[in-house]
Amino acid sequence: MADVIIAGGGPVGMLLACELRLHGVDVVVLEKLSEPSPHSRAFRLQPRTMEMLDYRGLAERFRQDRPQWPKAHFAGLQPLLDLSRLTSSHPYSLLIPQAHTERLLEERATELGAGIRRGHEVTGVAQDRDGVHVLATGPEGPYDLRGRYLVGCDGGRSTVRRLAGFDFPGTGASVTALLGDVILDDPGQLPSGVPGTTRTARGLLMAVALEAPYVRVLTTEFRPPQDGADVPVTLDDLRESIARVIGTPVDIREPRWLSRFSDATRLAGRYRDGRVLLAGDAAHIHFPIGAQGLNLGLQEAMNLGWKLAAEVRGDAPEALLDSYHDERHPVARRVLQETRAQLALMNPDPRTDPLRELFGELLALAPVNAHLSALVAGTDVGYPQDGHAHPWTGRAVPDLALKTEDGRTRIAELLHPGRGILLDLTDSDALSAPARTWAPRIDLVRARALQSAVAGAGAAVDTATQSALEPATQTAVEAVLIRPDGHVAWAGPADAAAPGLADALHTWFGPPARP
């Protein structure tokens, strides 16, 4: 018997295991691969993901010896998106292979005591009112496992999604894409070199430098796939695709990984069915652009973890677990819309050229560049709130630098234990009563706001943050209730009877723990 069974030990499953273990939840991770895959489809972590890793004290572990790129592309257009202008404590993409991300998260999950079973695959799922019955197959044969909840983090071909009967509507493949990590003796054979992107009337060719001597070569042809997704890719397949796209052969050899993908785009109709939930690629698939699928899944794990832990503990308020779908499903729908838009702009049909030229002009406009940068980075996400709520409510909390009685700190550091925070910026005792009532689900922190940590990272404090810190403005804030995932649940005056505070505490942290 386990509190939560997680199917899939990729980055999303491992981060979810970390979040659950942080709250003392008994977790078993079933991963069908006996060894971690050395191959990486994604190569970057976006700003919002880095902020969330910072909330758990993991940002430095990931950043160590890894390049930070303050730019991103949108459909391969110029100018590039400028992430450095984002209001974020991490205004960059961290260039890190997906395999390394998975390894670091598995290390952390192991440190926290998660049970990780490699070489174990889910083959049957049945749920009832009290839990989920899972049939699994491991190195020693089939066995039964019982859990209170099951989360499918098992990828785009999710077994959990299929066995549990989740709808997965969307569109099928209309493009053919091949990937190969190969040795390229003469980069000059590629029209745009390495790194580089070539767009011709026949398709796209991208080349990315990996550790020497390997280069990742990707081709995209705008025609439906001729082979099934399970048909192995050969080196000749990749050679022929390259030649079709650029019109000349290229000498490639010694592949260490060959794969195929497409623009099939699907989104689960719901993220929860009773005691079974989905996260990551099990819930959505799309054409891979900018590692957005990986980042979307990691952000889902952060949203789900503390809510599911509260449900397991028995102190979750009504509808808390359902809010996982309510908040994250629209975000995924938005990412699928945006990746479809990028692929449409990348279409090699000459009739797309005027649209690309116009979008290039738009990207040169600072507000447009900022809008699309925040969209790709995930920093634009705000969950719907009451129309009378403070402007911060539902959005990620600014990572303010603070002065407490224990010294200087940041909001991100206060979130390391994974509990809620009731932050009193007046350094008073006005909020002691609600903090005691909801302890230990929230921590009361009395502090004085210093220079924003955002400004310390090289960006100016954004207007909303500055206004909120100015007592003379209508948006003045003296106190902030912060959820474990870093989103603001409430903001307002430092008054235990302040409008909305009690409702927010009940909505996100359940009934009072103490009378």
C-alpha cells in the first residue's frame, strides 16, 4: 500500500515525487526503463521553471556549470525574444539536457525517501472509492500494488491514460520530423552551419552542437508521416530527409540516437478522474519547440504536489484537488495554441513569407517581444481570481529581498520547506492569530521589504510590484498569503480581519487546524 503511485520516472514524475515526499507522503515511482535514458529530447529549462526550482533550493544544483541564454526564438524569426527583460529572478533559459534534469531530480527524490522501482511497468488500473489497484510487471514478474492515488506521468503514449479511460482529443500528424545525434565531419555542408536553421521550400533543417564530436540534426518536412511512430529510424532515413530539404547530400555517421516525431497535438479532456490524475506528456502532446512540453509538465508537478499531499493528509479543502485541472488545463491549451502558431509560421510554403516578415517587424516592437517572451517563458501565467482581488492574486509572487529578525532572505528561500507563507511586510504582530490557527500548514514571516530580488538580477522592478510596495497607491499591500507553489493566494492590509484573508485561508489551506 502506498499513498501515491506515480507511473513514469521522467523529470515530471521525479519532481512530483519530490514534492510529495517534502510533505511526508509515501510515494512509489514505477519506471519501465531499467536504466535512465542517456538521450535528451529537450535541452532547456525556462524562467518560470527555474523560479520554481529556486522555491525548493534546487536552482544552484541545476545551474552549476550550465550556460544561461538570455534569448529564445519564436518560429526561428529575427529578432529573438529577449528573456533578460522579463520581471523574473531567473531571466534566462538554462541550457541543460533533459537526461541531466531527470538525474538531478531523481537524486533529490531519493534523498527525500521516494521509492523508485526501475524496470517496473503498469499493466492494469482499476479504481474504487478508497483507492487505486495497480497491476505491475517487474523483473521478477507481475504483482499487485494498492495506492490511494495514481498519477500518470508516463509520457505521450501513457498507459495510465489509456487504461483509466481518459479522453485525448486533438489533431493527428501533418508533418514528418526526424532527429539524429550524429558525427558531422564537415559543418560547411549545412547551408546555415552549426548551430543554424535552414528553411527551404521543401522543409526545415536545424543543427545544434552537442558535446564534441556530436551534432544534433533535425529535419521537418511538411507532409504526413509515411511510417508509423514505432518504426525505427535509420541513418539512411535521416540522410535522405536532409537531402530532400536542402537539395544536397550531407555526410553523417555513427549515430548514437535516432528518433522521429510529428506535430500531433492532443490535450486530455480532464486531468483528474476520481483517484487517477495525469501530468506532463501523459496529459498533452505537441510539436516540440523550445522544450515547452518539459517545462509545462514540471510546472504541473509543482501545482499538483502540495494539493495532492493535502488530500492524502486529510486536511484539503473541498475542490482543492480539482483546482489542479481548473488552473493547469487552460495553461496547457495556451501552450498548444502557441506551438501550433509557431509551426504555422515555420511552414516553408512561400505564401507564408509575408506573414513571417510581418511577424519579424512585430517582434522588433518591445511590447510584442515582451508579451511573447513571457508566454514562452511561462511567466505570464496567472490563475483566475475574484474581480475584487489584489492585482498580485493568482500570479507568481515577486521574489522580494527581505529583512527579517534572522537576517536577509528572499521569498524563494522562505518557500524551501514547501509550506504556505503568510508574509507580514509591516513587521507587526497583527497576523499572529490566523497564523496560529492554520499552523503548521502556513508559516508567519514578519519582514521588511528591501530591494527586489528581481532588480538584483539585472531587471527593473515591474510597475505592479513597485505599486504594491508604495503605501500611497490603491494597490498598496502590507501582507501576502503565498501558496507552496509560489502563487499569491491573497494580498492586502496586515489585518487579521482584512477582507478576503479568511476565505483565502479556507480555500487553499482547509479548515482551521486549531480552534
